[in-house]
Amino acid sequence: MTEPAIRLSDVSLTLGQGASKVDVLRAVDLDIAAGEAAGIVGPSGSGKTTLLMVLAGLEGVDRGTVRIAGETITGMSEDQMAAFRGRNVGIVFQSFHLIPNMTALENVAVPLELAGSADAFALAEAELAAVGLRDRITHYPGELSGGEQQRVAIARAMAPSPRILVADEPTGNLDQETGRQIADLIFAKARERGTTLVLVTHDPALAARCDRQISMRSGRIVSQPLEAAQ
């Protein structure tokens, strides 16, 4: 039996202390298959984004085991985690998170250079062309529209050919039509490359495009279709 691309076992996380202590994740068990598109949904404060950050290796856990792409990441040092993330996980944020004093080309080349790619800029240019920005590679983020900035962010996330792509409200800062185009692009790129996609969204239409919807409430997973989870 093939191991899932993502496996969380009895994962719990508490943030804060004393009166401000919050159980953000509570005994979460979750398997996501390789190549699956999974949407994480639920009300604000339910733990969706924290779960996504755990999957991306950007947040540690207090209890339980997190296995991503066949490796147990719980217990890794920060350096080990950064190296693992660079090889295996692409991240797309709601607010783009581009480096303002770098061109689109330079932004996309950064993770490739960090990974030691000898042809980082050629690969970055190809990724930007693939998201429809061949003519915008020398522009800075401030010279690009919101939709164009998110296309750069998608190119940056996909450039190292990650096995997992996580997206936190990727259309949240965009108008409806631009958001639809960005969603089309994310699903198309993940499908083309067989990348496992996990996205957090408040948009029911976007969640409905996923193979499976994982519903959260108060730090727990309250619904995930069993037939899709197997």
C-alpha cells in the first residue's frame, strides 16, 4: 500500500499561556494521498491555517507525528526543516509575500538558488512564462497587479518542483474574475505535475473544486469523506 503524501497522527498544538492559552489543534489524524487536491474549510479560528503551517513545516507541534513526502518532520532542527521544505514543499500565501526590491525573475529564482540550481534564472524564466508572465519578468512587485503578483508567487512555489503545494486563501485578496483565473492556474499546475495540493479557503466554490473537503472546527477535523481518505 502506497504511503500517503501527508500523514498526521494524533497531532496537537497549544499556543499561549495562562488565560490566553488556546488549543489550536486537537488530536488531528489526517491522510492526504499523493496527487490529491484537498480543501481545508471551516469557520475563522477553527485551526485551518495552523494546520496548513504544520503541513508546510512552518509550525511545530506539541504532540503527535507529522510525515510529509515519506519523511517524519517532527523533531527536525530548523536547518533540517528549511532544507526539507526547499526540496518538498511550495507555499502560496494570500498576501503574495514577494520580495519588493527584487524583480519577478529574481523572486522566482530565489528558491532555486537556495537549492543550488546551476540554471536558476533560466528555470525561473520558464516558470514565469508558464504562468503567462513572459513579458513581465523584469518588473518589480509594485509594478504588477494583484493577480500578476500571485502568478509570480505560484511560479516561485512551483519552480523547485515540490511534491506538496500548500495555499492559504490564494484568491482572498483578488477580485472574483482574477481569483477564478488564479484558481484555474493553481489546479492546472498541480494536475500537470502530479503535485499534492492542500488549500485553505473560505470560498465554497473554490473548495468544491478539490477532490475532498476537510472540515475543521475548534481545532479538530469534524468531516472528511472516508471514501476519498482511503
